[in-house]
Amino acid sequence: MKRIRHNNIPAILLGTTFALGAIFFCPTAPAAQAAQAAPVVKKGAPVVKAAPAVKTAPAVRTKRGKITNTRSLTMANAAQEFRAFSTKWVYSVNRNHVKGKTRMQVVKLPNGTYLARYHAVNPLSVKRELKGTRNPKAPFVGKLKYVEQIFENTGKDVASARSGKFKVVKGINIVEIFCRTDKGWQ
């Protein structure tokens, strides 16, 4: 007795029924491949040749349901996509930053005052560059440059340090590189 699992459906096949079962339950079995390779043609029937397979670029479904073709994506469309992606990315970095405004650090200084500090990306500092590549699986590469600013404020207590007027004390230049694949910008 032989047991075959295909698509999580168990099939118990006995003796000669195994070859037939393999065709229906396991299309990669040798019997199934032989059945697909040699079509049955009756004597005297007209011979019809199949049209050659046309190779097309893979279609990709985006989040909004549009189907796009990576290989036919133009530089203008890729630039528009990268701009939208990078805007969302910067927003996400600001929202989820480990040292962001919602996770502000407050430290007591030796003189008894408190120092509050947080990091944030300046949206006006964002610069984008887009280049084409020779790789058909990743036809575009985008470079995202921005400045992550460190804000500080001092106060007599923790509440006044957190709520006062913050000043930029330092800027960190960040460069991130993304590629455009069938799955979108990554």
C-alpha cells in the first residue's frame, strides 16, 4: 500500500490504481508527466499544433488592486511610486523611532535640572535619487537621503522639560537604499 500526500489531501492507492491515482492526486508523478507529454491522437484526425508560448512579463498586484508590470514600468512611474513610498517611509520612521517624541528620554543633570531629548526626521530635508539597473528582477534603485535631528530642552522638573520649547542640537545624515522588485519597493 502506498500513501501520497498532495495539497494536504491523503490518498491511499492500491496496486494498479496507483498510476491512475498519481495522475489525479499528484501531477508531478512520472505517470502524470508521461500522460501530459504524449497526447492521444486518433488515426485520420487532423493534426493541430499548439501555438508557441508567448513570454510576458510577470504581472504584479499592488495594494490598491492595480496590476503593474515590472518590466514595462517607466522611469516616470517608478519615480512617482518611489516618492509615495519614501513619504510613507519617513512618516513611519518618525512614528516608530526608538528615541522619537513619544519615547522621549529625560535625564537629570548634575545641577538638578532635567534634560529631555528626542529624535525626529525633518521632512523638508528629504532628497530622493532614482536610477535604472540592468537587472530585470529589480529594474530601479532608489536612494533616500534625509537628516535626523536631535531636539533637546531643559526644565526645572520632568513635566517642564517635556513640554518646553525644543531646540535642534545636532543633525545626523541618513542614506537608505531601496530596490523596486515585483513586490514593490523594498
